[in-house]
Amino acid sequence: MNSEKTKNKLIYFLALGSMCLALVLIMYNFFYKTVEVDVMKNIELVYTGENGSASVTVENNTEDLNQRIQEFMETVEYEVSPNSNLSNGDTIHIIATYDDELSMTYHYQPINTEKEFIVQGLNNRFESKDDIPENYLNEILTESENYITEHADEIFHLDPETASQEDVNLNNINQLYCAFLKSTQTSDRVISVYQLDYASKEQAVTIYYLVCVPNINDGNRVIRQDIYGETAYLSSEELQNLNIESYIHRVFGTQYSIEKIETSTNQDQNTEKQ
């Protein structure tokens, strides 16, 4: 009987000891053990611009279930060198900095705090309008006109003289001019000038409007949210002769190299003028 009691006590104390040991190990791992944290593990390089003129930022997409690691990673910042005029094949050096105090508090040992990457995947600019693929140009022109139709009411009411008019209808969209604008200071773009014929209760109104599609390169992608427009304020002489080309060179000639693009629409317009 005593033997059985002794055996049970031994089992009890062994179990209790095991539980205490496990608890100590858990406390050690949680509070005292140094844990390595790779600060480069989930980074993403986000490039802006084209081959030869790009810049880069670093984003860390760590989403860790461990709230402490997540909190620590939110303190990490990245410095990139070089970070301008980047081309495919360039080597960039990234240094990560972090909150030392928080690192010591949580017993984290950051690793891979410096790393080099090769720049790749940057799009190239087109040398001229003739290099723009036809299907890409067609998409650009389609999205330009879509911008007009989606903002037709807003465009009409931009003019103080027509701002109060109601029941407005856009009856006609006529492309008068299209050009490829190249620059060494900003992205290349395709611009189109339209004649917009409106009718309201009060009167018929014609507005000349310019739509710009920026970031034209061999990625062959139209970024709809980057498209913008503005009223084309022609001089009295330009308006009299409907000389859109003169207006474009007056407004953009100092900043861009301008290559006129012939489309079926503006070719018909030029034929009518002749």
C-alpha cells in the first residue's frame, strides 16, 4: 500500500516538475531568448519612372501574427543608394534602420540590415511616335475619349459663363489634334484636343478641351487614374483659324519635343479645313 502511495506521489511530482519546467522554458523563450528578425524578408521595391530616369522606394509587407514582431517591423526604415536616374542593371544598396530600444526590450536581433539588389523590369521610353504600337495608341485614344464622356457635365460647368446652365447635353465630340510629347524632365505623354459641342436650354456652346495621357512607354499600359484634362484656351487668332497646332506649341513647346500624330479623325478635320 505504501509502495503504491509512494509511486503515485512520484508520478505527481514528476508531472508537476515537467509543468514547471515547461513554464520556465516558455517564459525564457518569450521574455529572454534572443530572436533573429530578418528585416529584408518581405520588402518590395517600388519603382517610379522609366529606364534611365527611375527612382525607387522600399515597402515592407510583413504581416506577422506575433504582435511584437509586427510592432517592431513598423519602426524599420530603409535608405536606398543611389535612388535617382536608375537604369536596368544598376546595383542599389539598401540599409535598414530600426528602433534599438524596442529591439532590446523584445530581445530581437535584426539580421540582413544591408542588402544589394540589381535594378530590373523598368519600362523603356519610345524614341518616337512611330514606335508606339497601333493597338496601344488606339487604347490611349479610346481612354482619352472615355475621359471626355465621363466628365462631360463637369467640363461644361468649369466655365463661369456656363456654370449655372442646366439640362446640358454633349452632342458631339470631335478630335482636332493629337501629338506625342517627349520630355527629359517628366514622363512622355499623348495629348488630344477636342471640339465639344454642347446644347443646353439657353444656348449651344462649343468648348475646346485637351486630354493628357501620361506615362507612355513600352509597358503599353494606360493608367486611367493618371489621365487628366483642361480647357484649351485658344487665342483669338488661333480660334479664328482653328490653329490647334499653334496652341500646342505655344503651351508645350518649351518643355516638350512635339510629334504630331495623324489619326483618322483629325485627318478628316484637316481635309475639311483645306
